[in-house]
Amino acid sequence: MSTVTKVVILTAFMVSSAQSAFTDTTGMCLNMAGMTDERCACATEALAGEVEADALNLYDAVGTRYLEKLSSGQAMVEAWDGAIAETASERGMDRRALLKTTNDIGKAHRTAILGCD
């Protein structure tokens, strides 16, 4: 197997791993009007390159709860606030600090989405 082939396979694996590791980050993108699988996968990959893994894990954990709350019929703001409160409580974090972190990542996520036209 050539070196180029190995690099291509490794790169594909890394991209696939990053996307599957942050499934709910991609899901939050897909929840927005007009988004496609390709654009949201691109944005998740771009975000993973911009944000530390620990912070992105927090964002994704909040996203998991957020998407669950949306699917149960809660409004967006109520769902996000509830997801922040539950995640902060579960992890023993200050709610406002978590909200600031996720808001900063959310801004980076929107920038990544816009960059993936």
C-alpha cells in the first residue's frame, strides 16, 4: 500500500471519527432550516479543528439534551436553558460558565456552518 493511500485512509478515518464523536453537534446544525448532511458534516469537522476537544465534548453533551428536549416539544430557548442546567448540574459546573462556553462555541459553529457553503 502506498504512502499516499495510507494518508488518504487515515484522513478519512479521522474525519469519520470526529463526525461520529460529535453526532449531536451535527444534529444541532441539521435542526436549522435549509441545512444538508454534507454542510453540517463539514461544519462539525471544521469546528473540531477550531475548538479544544474537552470544550467540544461539553457542547455536544448539551446538544444531546437540547435535541431531546426539542423532540419532546419544548421551545428552543427553554430546551437550551434546560440542557445547560442539567449538564452543569451533572458535571458540577457553574451554569453561567457553561453557558458562556457553549455560547462561544455556538458562535464558532455558526461561522463554520457559513464557511461550508
